[in-house]
Amino acid sequence: MPGEKIDERYPIGKFVYEKKADDTQRKIFISEIELAPSNLKEAIKGLSEKQLDTPYREGGWTVRQVVHHLPDSHINAFVRFKLALTEDNPTVKTYDEKKWAELKDYSQTPIDVSLNLFQTLHKRWSILIKSMRPEDFKKSYIHPELGKVELDWVLAQYAWHGKHHIAHIIYLRKKKGW
């Protein structure tokens, strides 16, 4: 709607998981996981170093930090998936994503390294997810802050997560006229 103000923190809205996923919905989530690396690459295409170091909103991460954050976050999700598939309700460890974004590898690593990592990770993750049976998506892990988390929820959440951060970059580009 014209003139409607977008919440810069959640340009596609907050994550909502309204129901248990079925095979059709899982295929959509898997497709979104598969497309995230190419969508990210397209979102940052042609940006200068100065533009990469621009925060997507006041007080927010820079585009560069977002690019490095995505594989970091999704690696954690991939490992948690594998733990849930191979152990009985394992307890996973949390991490401080804000502190991770302040580490020197975020400012010193070329973004192509994280783009390639994200692409390779999502290829492996997609192969794993496609090999799962419907009952495997009911497997879970224990998250110290969220409690018991089923893999169906994790799949939906990370399909959203990739789109969420890519939307930050797209929104910034539109706002700045890039």
C-alpha cells in the first residue's frame, strides 16, 4: 500500500509458524533454502565496498555483516539438524550472533568467501533435507531459550531467515536508490 511504513527490522514481517508443515509446504521451504544463495548474490550484485559497509537501518548491521551472518547462522542450523537426526533430543548450544558480527573475520573476510560458503552449505543442507522421511521432521532438539524444537519448525524458520536478511539488503538498495 503506498505510503505504508515498513518496519526496517522485519521488512517481510516477523517469523510466524502457524501450523505443522506437510509435504507440499516442506517443498516450498526447501525451495526457499535452495534459492537463498543465488538471491543473496543477486541482492549484493554491483555494490561497492562503501555500500557493503552501510547499515541496512540505523543501529543495524552492515550489508557485509549480514552476508557473513547468513552462513554462520545457517551452519548452526545445519549442525542442529544433524544432531537431531542422529541423537535423541540433544541439547544444542546457543551463540551470541551480535558478538560474532563484531569479530574481525566479518570485516576482513572478502564477501565472496561467505557467498561460496552459503552456497555450498545450502547445497549440502538441501541434499540432507530431501533425503528425510516425513517422520524425520518430527525429530527435535532442546534449545536452551526455546525449549523443544522440531525440525519442521527449524526448516520453516530458516527458509524465512534467509529471505528476511536478503530483504534487508533489497530494502536498503531501494531506500538509497542503488
